[in-house]
Amino acid sequence: MKSFRHRLLIMIVGWIGLLLASLLIIVSQLFPLYANLEDPATIWLLLFLIFATAMVISTIISHRIIKIQSQPIENVTETALELVKGNYRARAVESGAVGAVQLSATINVLARNLQEITAIRQMEQERLKTLIENMGSSLMMINRQGRVSLVNKPFLRELAMSNENIQGKLYKELDIPTVLAKFIENVFMTEMPDRDQIDFSIGLHQKHLDVYGAPIMGEHERWLGVVIVAHDISELKRLEQVRKDFVANVSHELRTPVTSIKGFSETLLDGAYEDTPTLLSFLEIIHKESNRLELLIKDLLELSKIEHAGFQVKAQPTDMSAVIERAAGMIQPRMEDKAILLNLQLEPVEVLGDPDRLIQVMMNLLANALTYSASETTVEVHLFKEQEEAVIRVKDQGIGVETSEIGRLFERFYRVDRARSRNSGGTGLGLSIVKHLVEAHHGKITVDSEVGVGTTFTIYLPLAS
Ligand SMILES: Nc1ncnc2c1ncn2[C@@H]1O[C@H](COP(=O)(O)OP(=O)(O)OP(=O)(O)O)[C@@H](O)[C@H]1O
Ligand SMILES: [Mg+2]
């Protein structure tokens, strides 16, 4: 830019000098100045004046020309520098000479294109990031150098880690379960896809992950690293275990009475029937066991019905105190046999529920209170309203349950003391049925218990109003 200015300045000075000199010659031709021009001092003075005037005029003119010529170029240069810095919103002023306007317009088109490309790239990056973070699986990418180049939030959550102690670290240095580290190592070393189910514990939790690892191939089959995708299947594993336990429990529960019935009937057929007292006692056992079998099948069918996805109770405004009184009336004779006092404290409360199902719930809870209490104790039933809910509390002074067992009481077939509960004729399905029925009423059930002191079951049900 500077050399252009210098050249322009010299050129203009030359032209103006020539112009002024020509003017002087023309003027001196017209007017008689010859006499004076013979004096060399006058000539030098005149020449000096001509060139000084030429200098001043040319400086002013060249300054203006340079300004007009260079301003758009400077503006375009500034805009280009801004673009280089990454500011794609910079625009050049489209004014000045025709060429400059064209240049500014071109640079502006370039800037607009760059801005659009950046916006599209940003949008795609956002989309990819959202996808990676919300894909529902854990994801980790490791580059060729074996460093973690990308990790999503589910991955960090699954392994209870923070981004700082994983991002950019060598995969070998990561504080992750050994089974997972071995899996990653295998995929990284062999550069072959692999899939596995791994189990490990984080704190108190047992985790089951379905992991998939594969090499990342770039252009021309260039190996860029590996990607690890993990899916939490802990819940699936738990459900699988529940199903296995259920089948094992059902088989076991069915086999016990069947074995007993088969054994006693075979003994009778072998000749024991001839002794009347033995015959009677064996028949009694067979009758009791077949009753148990019937009860078990009835409870199983009931549970499968209640657990069915579409199961709904026939909810209607129901007088809960009447329900409790009816259930109490049914169990009263058995309570009296065991000298247990049944104490009802009922406020008038209307709930939204199915009276028959609610009686079933109350019968199960009262039967448990009766079964797991010693004689000459008291069973209390309270009914009252609390914060827009009906609260039913069944409190006994029975054997109680260990705190560690409380969480398992509602599991199918779960019994704290198997032998004892079986002697009482129970199937271990009562509380699971109760829980499902309460939940079908949009209610909730909780347990509070202390060994040797007693157990309290509390049910919360929605009010009719
Ligand atoms: N009130 C209670 N006091 C102490 N333990 C209880 C009480 N209620 C339930 N339990 C414990 O919880 C277990 C599960 O109860 P649940 O009612 O489901 O089965 P069950 O009473 O054994 O048989 P059933 O299916 O005939 O009711 C019982 O076996 C018992 O160990
Ligand atoms: Mg029971």
C-alpha cells in the first residue's frame, strides 16, 4: 500500500510540475519577462516556487486520491482479517470505485457463506451432542493413542465418575471395574468388535452391563480408535431372577403337599387303612394338605389376575369403617379362640374403592396379626383422615420382623420363618396380594416393626370426595 502511495505521489508531483512549467513558459511568452529570466537567481527562484507549489497541490490531490482508492481496500482487508479470526459476522462496506465495490461484495458473499457453513456445523454438532447424551446407553470413545476422547453423561453416571477424571486420560489409567477394563483392552488390542455381559459392584449396588465394543474405521480403512457402548440390564437381570425364584418357589410349594398326600395315601393303600385310628388321622392329613394345595392354587390364580396389566378395581365411594367392621366380624371367632383382643377405633371415612377387595385386604392383615401374635395380646385397628387421605393402621403386639426383612415381606412366597408360617397354613402370597390390591386403588402400604414388640401395617387410600 505504501509503495503505491509513493509512486502515485511522485507521478502527481511530476505531472503538476510539468503543467506549471508549461504554464510559466506560455505566460512568459505572452508577457515580456525575458529580461528578468536571464538572471539565474530569478530562474532558480521561479523553479523553486513552481516545484513548491507543485508539491503542495500534488500532496493535497494525492492524499484525496489515495483516500478514495485505498479506503475500500483497507476496509476489505480489515474484514478479511476478522474472517480469519473466526468472526464470520464481519462485513465490508460496499462503496467506492467499481472494482472496490465488487471486491467488497465478493468478500461479503464469502463471509455469508462461511457464516452459514458454521451455523450448519454448529447445529449438526448440537444434534450429535444431544443424541450422544440422550441415547439411553453409556458411550465412550478412545482414540488411537488409547486416550478417552469422548464420554457421555450416562457413562459417567453408570460408573459414578466425573468428566475430569476420565476425559483425555489413558484408558489403562481409568479407575473402572477390572472386568470392564479387560473388555476395553481386548477390543483395543484385537481391533475386533466384541459383545459381553459384565457384572460388577459399585458401592453397595450390583450392576449388570451389556457392553459392546467396536473399532472406529475412518477413510481408507484407517483405524481411529474404539467405541464402547454399554447398556444397564440390572433391572432385566433382577426380573429374570424374580421369575426364576417364582418358578422354584411355586414348584417347591406345590411339591410339599403333593408329596405328603402321595406318601400318606400309599401307606394307607399298603394296608394301613385297616387300622381305623390310623386311617382317620391319615385322611385328616390328606384333607389338610389338599386344602393347602387348593388355597395355594387359588392364591396363585388371584395374584396372576391382580398382577395382570389391565387389572382395575371397581372403585366406588365406600364406607371404610363398615368394611373394617365386616372383616373384624369374620375374624372375631378366631381371635377369641386365641384370647386376642380386637380393638377398633374407627372414624367415619369414605374411600374410593371396591368393598370386596378392601375386605380381602383387611382380612389378610388381620389374619397375619392373629397368626403372628401370642395369645392374650391386643390387635388395634385405627381409621382416620390425614391430609386428604384415608389412613388405616393395623397394629399388633406380635413377634415382629427384623428391619432387614421388612423390605422383603411383600415378595411372593416370602416368609420370615418358613417352617412356622407353613405350619400356620400360609402360602406366603397374602402380603403380595395386599400390596397389589392397595396399589390398584392408587394407595400405598408401609410397615413398621420391632422384634418382640409388634408390627404395624399402614395403608393410605384416596378419599371418595
Ligand atoms: N403381623 C405380622 N407380624 C409378624 N410377621 C408378619 C406379620 N405379617 C406378616 N409377617 C411375616 O411376613 C410373611 C409374609 O406374610 P404373608 O401374609 O404374605 O404370608 P403368610 O402369612 O405366610 O401366608 P398367607 O399367604 O396365607 O398370608 C409371613 O410369613 C410372616 O413371616
Ligand atoms: Mg398372611
